[in-house]
Amino acid sequence: MDWTLRELRVLVTAVETSSFTDAAAELHVSQAAVSRTIASLERSVGAQLLRRVPRGCELTSAGRQVLPEVRRVLAEADRFDEFLRTRHARLRLGYAWAALGHHTASFQRRWAVEHEEVELELVRHNSPTAGLVEGICDVAIVRRSVDERRFESVVVGLERRLVAFASDDPRWARRRQLGMAEIAERTVVIDPRVGATSEELWRGTERPPQFIESTDVDGWLDTIAAGRGVGTTSEATAHHHSRTGVSYRPIKDGPRVPVRLAWWRDSHPTGLPDLVDAVTRLYVPDSNERS
């Protein structure tokens, strides 16, 4: 069926004004143009939708059936128009486990003040690209490498690596920091899809740890709180996911976790350069302080 949104709008205007003449005036076209447009729509529908009466026009039986669907289609089109008008003014920033750690809240407030023209929206999505592949975000915060054939990325900072364990752990409860070799003696809980911990951290060591898998941060924390294993993660996780029964400590010889911003290679979202610059500046004081 070959109909257009313009034809639907002309039909609704004619119905609301009950007159081809008044519809033409409201739409700033000629009465003949309104008549031709309605006739074209009726040919597409295969039925007469409006009949002329002495006072103007009125819906036929077919027209009364069609009109609610016409209004629904036009409402959807209006919503799509609104989406197109606002999509460039919104920057969706995705993350899987943790956003920007203790920087997150202050960064959001500062962005709102300094970039009023671009609304920043944080979106949590538990996938390797934090929602990029799924179209849920425009830029993603990731703490592992991405497919460079599909995505561009930049390292904006480094975060300390922490170990998480049950707070009543008899061996570690009083420790202020731990080492990678000590962690290797325990069962380590990992999220192989999005987590920052993998077997690579212990490659080349005599005794790599045993691993068990979780599917998300909540499952990871539940397993650790139950004493079934320990985990390593970036310090951002401790800020975003404090949990009763789980303690975090620095790993004295743990490699820092790179924090990346990633986006599709064929798409550079509005506000991207400002975002990269602003997030990078967040981590500069930390680097100087902890180096």
C-alpha cells in the first residue's frame, strides 16, 4: 500500500475541521490539493473515507474504522520526530560494572554545568561493550580491550586493583593489603564476559588460582560474601558496589586496570571530544597522587 504521512495528516485535518475548505486554509494549500490528497489515500486504502455533505465533510463507515489507526501512526511519527530532534543533544554513557568510581557523581554535576547543550545519561548494561553493540549507549566505559576493527577507544586513566573477600575471612580480615601470589592460593571468582580479571594475570606463575564464574556483579558479590571465593577488580567497583559482608583491600603488586572510553568507528557522537578530555582530567590527580 502506497500511502504517505502527509496524506494521513490531511485526512485528520479534514476530519477535525469537517471541511475541505477549512482544512486547506489550515494546511496552507489549495482546496483542490486537499481533495487530490484524500482521493489518493482512498485509492491506497481501497475505500471511501470521507463523504461531502452540505456542511462540509464527514467520515464514512470505513473512515471511522481507519481514523484511530491513522492517529496512532501519526503519534508514532511525532515521537520519532522528537527523537531525531533530541538525539544529538543526549550523550548516553554506558558501563557494565562500574562507571567512574568515586568520580561519578561529581563528574555528572560538573558536566551538567559546563555542557548544558548536551545531556549526559549514564546507562548500565551488563555486556562486554556495556551496551555499544546493542545500541543502548553512544560511548562505553570499559576496563578491557575492545575489537579495534569495530570500535575506537582511548585509555583515559588507570585504577588500582583491589581484592574482594568475605569480611569474616579468618586469614585476611585484619590485612591492610595483599599480594597476587596470596590470591592465587584461593579460588577466584571471575566474570569472563565483562570483568577485569582473567587467567592472564597469573600467566607464567607456578600456581595459578582455581576459577569459578559469575554472570554479573551481583552474583560475583554474592559468591564472595558466602566465602566461596575471592575476586580482584578495579577500585571503581568498591565505590559502586559496597556490600555488607564483603571487604576490599589494595593489591600491592596488582597491575593497574586501564579505563577506556570506546565508541563505534563509524560514529563520533556529539560531545565526544569534550567527554574524553573531561574524563581524562578526572584521573590525572589520581595518577600523580598514587605514582
